[in-house]
Amino acid sequence: MKKIIFFLFLGLQLSAQELVVKKGIVVDDLKVSDTLDESYALYLPTTYQNGKLWPVLFVLDGEGRGKAAAHLFQSTAEEQGYMIVASNNISPQKDLEQNVLTSARLIQHVAGILPIDSSQIASVGSMTGGRVASTVPLIFDNILGVIAVGDHWVNFNLLDNKKNFVFIGIVGDEQFSTSGMQNTANTLSRLRFPTQIYTYSGDEDWPQPQIINSAVGSLTLEAMRKKLRPVDPQLVEQLYRQDLARANKLMSLNQLMNADALLEIMEEKYEGFISTAEIRAKQNQLSRSRNYSQQKREQTAVTQKETRLIDDFIYYLEEDIRTANFENLGWWNYQKNQLDSLAQKSNAESKMAMRLQDFITEYVRLKRQDMEERRTPLESKLVANMIQTIFDPQAFDAYRKIISLSAQDNDFQTAYFYLEEMLKHGYKDMENLYNIEGTLGLRLTPEYNQIIENHLGKSKFYDASEGAQK
């Protein structure tokens, strides 16, 4: 992160350029630089006009889907008056520093060519993009706020209390990051940063448009509260009615805990703008409900169970990886099957099972990443990668690592098994199968090539019709 900050201190001198873009439509593939293969999508609301400064949302989709992300925010931009700038180059295959540099170049480029209100810049990101978006206030001044969906990264050692931005987390109830997001929000709140946590059903990368609109509405109201934009009573009332309608819908669906969480956000969100008597009345209505009391008890019980299971899984993961215990791979496969079965039920525990699977997948991924930077025994690396494939059958980087390590250990049978498993789960890149580190002897064998040809229809060094190497 220090390297990133140093880079930004160098500055990027950009002169204002003429940018001709139609209002009211998403324009894609705009270039960040003539010398870099980086681009973005741009949306200007139909009310856009030159001669004034505009709030902007920098949207960082975790898979670099700038155009799709811009469309997702289009109606919000129209209603609340934002420009949308969405990167096409954020990727889970890059490390955090690379992605942050990509976003920094985009922000600096756009600031040089569009009339941005520098006091109303917000960064929004999902998954990998959520981690990137939450770093933006650490390296740029005067950021209004962050909306992090599904994941985030806040380094409190780099946090400057003078950079008092709004932190809004959005998490799905099947995502493991719920507790981490809430802990970060609690810490920021104690440091007097405005914070809110929105929840949605499922584990999609982005929530429903209504939740996106509501989260951006929190930024809009904060800008009004800070006198960065004039108070618009009509817009405030519109946002309030939309939130209230969603709370009523949650109550009608008997999702009372989610309704209560939204009402709590609304009480803080609209304070000073609108009477909160109606909100408090609904909260009182919920508190008197027997269903609400029952759901609250169930949620408490599930939370306690989930905490115990996470502690157990962490202990056993660390122990099995440290001791390279291949015998326990069957136990992990059993745990995966148990969680799969539990996830089929329609109750709070099914959501817990999905979060636990998500947690194990992410924990092992980070463990593998850490082991690559340390002198770790080959066997421990193998166990970690094998557990990863149990909980994420499409973790193709883990399969490739297993094949590489097995070949280096002259264990070709294990390499063949995981090659076939990887291909069964949809891997299609034949060229990369012949570029796996440390596999020169392996990839010349008839068995290796025959497995590839059986699944992909061809291989480099085996001809099925002749039954021999090419």
C-alpha cells in the first residue's frame, strides 16, 4: 500500500480534454490512456449539463464488467443526479495493489476530463471491487463515501480521522463476510465515521437495484447533511417512501429481522430531514410481535452455533495443513456433503451452511496465498490446495497447483487424478495445461495427453486414433 501512495504522490498531470458523450446512454470502452490497455464505461444522466460540477460514482465490479455495472446504477444516477464511471479492468486474478493502481489511474484520468465535484466522489465495488473501493479514501482526499458489496479492506493504520467518509457495507445473507463487515462498521462508528450495513437475500455479486438505490441515497443524504448539495425535500421524501415500502414488504414476507435492520438504518438515515415517528411506530409494532421474538431467538442461536463451527473449522484447517494430514481429506469431504445437505433446507441454518462453505473457501484461499510467500513444505501446500478443490470444485488455480506440486514430487498418479477432475468441472484452456510449472516430464506422458484428449477432443502429444504419442 505504501508503494501505491508513493505512486499517487508523483501525480498524473492531465489536461482537460474534449469528451463528446451522449447523455442518457451507457458508453463503453472509453480509454484511460493511449499507452495502457485499460478502459471504462460512462453514464451521464439526461439532466447533465456543462457549466456545473457533478457528483460521481466510481463503480468497480469485481469481474471488470464495467458496462453491466453502469447499467445497474443507471436509474439511481437519473434519480439522484450522479455521473457513473465503471472500470473494465478490476480482476480477482490481480492482487490488491494492482487493482488499486488501476482504479487510481481511472479516477485521475476522469478528474482531468469531466466536471467532477471533488467533494462528492464515491467509490462503489462488489467482491474484489469492494476491497478496492474501500481503499480509495485511504489514498485520495475528500472522498464522500464508500459502498462495499460482499467484501472490503480497511487498513486502520492508514486511516486518517480527518478523512471522515461514509462507509456503507452491503452483504448477502449467504456470504461469510457479514460478521467482518459488521465489525469494520462498528470500529469505524466508534471513530465517528458514519456507517450503515444493508443486507440482501442470497450471495449474488450485486444486490437488487432497490438496495443499490437506497445505499446511494444514504450518500446523497449525507452530502445534503454536510451542505455539499442543496437539500431537495422532494428527493428526500421519494427516497424515504421507497425505503418504507421495502420495510413493509419485508414485514409482509415475515422477514422481520431484515425489516427491523432496515428500520434501524432509516431512523439514522432520515434524522433531521423527516419525522421518524412513523419508523418508531413500526419498530414498536415489530417488538410486540411474537413472530419477531421467535425469529430473534432463532437468529441468536444460529449465530452462536456458527461462531462455534467457525472456531472448529479454523482449528482443524490449521492443524491438517500444518501436519499435512492427507488422511483427513475424507473428513473434509464429509463436512462439505453435510453442509450441502443443510443448505437444501429453507431455514436460517441453510443460510448458515452457505456462509460456512463460503468462509472455508476464502480462508483456505488466503492460507494458500500466505504459503506461497513463505517456505512451506510441499505436502502442506498439497493438502491446502486439495481442501480448496473440495469446497470450490472450480478453483482451477488450486488444481493446477496440485498438478505442479505432484509432478515435482514424482507422484504422477495424483497429478492425473486432479487433471481429470479439473477437466470434468469445465476447464477448457488446453494451452495452459502445457504451461504448468514443473510438469515437463508429466505433460509428455501418454496418460496426461490421453486425459486431455478425452475431455477436450485433442492434445499436443497424443493421437487417440493411433493410440500413440505424436
